[in-house]
Amino acid sequence: MTLRRVCVFCGSAVGNRPAYAELARAFGREVASRGIGLVYGGGAVGLMGIAADAALQAGGEVIGVIPYGLLKREVGHGGGVEMHVVDTMHERKAKMAELSDGFVVLPGGYGTLEEAVEALTWGQLGIQRKGVVFLDAEGFWGPFLSALDHMAGEGFIRPPHRPMAMHATSPAGALDALAGWEPPAGTQVWLRPEQM
């Protein structure tokens, strides 16, 4: 798969460990060094701001998608970002998906997890055929991935769908995983993109 743009989901906070910020910085640089555009939530704060700044400083294309309400509260990124302002959080996620060829998930909280799980759900329902990679630092995603294994073991995630939540420990590994992604064979299309 050719990656023209990659969407990153990540925290609007920096977290308690310096490794999280360094991961976001390294990811932004790696995306730009490969000539891939970065699509993200449009904020200037937290890991999302760090990733965007790193990509911009490395000469990369950065596209932000932010609801007007958040932009108004001054969390929107300033110069260098091509900004799309939308009305709702639902529109934000749909636009980010439309603009990107895959998803990378850095450490974050409720919002990050919700975005990532929705992207996985869209893949499971055949709405989109894009990969989702959880990019780890300090074992952050280990408990969540173990929870997915538990769900699969208990029969709530079908075996072909569990590998949809990929895992990487470096930005290069995450982008390579996305580039090599192939949806599970026989995935049915339950809904069309406009039905999200």
C-alpha cells in the first residue's frame, strides 16, 4: 500500500514520562522524512502538538482537523498547518479518515482510545480498509492489547479481526506495518462510509 498521508491519534497531554514526548517527536520526523503527510486533530497541545511541530520542522505536510468549539478555546495549531475546521467530533473523525491512508495510535487517554477503536470498528464493518497500528513507548499499550487478546479469547473479537490492531515499538516499524497492511480476507461490507 502506498502511504500518502497517515493519521495519528494521540494525547492532548504529554503524559508523565519523557519517552512519550520523544516518541511523538520521532514519529513526526519519521513521517516527514518519508515524504508522508501527517493528519491529526489540529491541536497545538500535548503529544499531538509535539508530533505536528516535529513534522513541520522536518519539512513535512501537516493537516489538522478540529471542531470549531476546540479551536475557539485556543487549542488549535497556528502557522504551517493546513487546518480544516468542522462542526462536530464525528465530522472530525470522518474527515481525518477521509484524508489518510492509515492510522497510528500514540499514547493518550479516552479520546485517543475512542478514535482508535472506532477506526478498528470501521475496518471490521468494511467501512474502510486502512490499517491501525498502536505505537508503543514504555509498554504503554501492553494492557490494552492484552485486553483485546482476552476479548478474542472470550469470543467477542473474531480471530481474523484481532490482528487488525497492530503493534509497533518504533515509528519506522509502525509505518512499515501500515505499508504492508492487508485487511482480513473475506471482510464483509456491512456499512458504506456515508453510513458511519
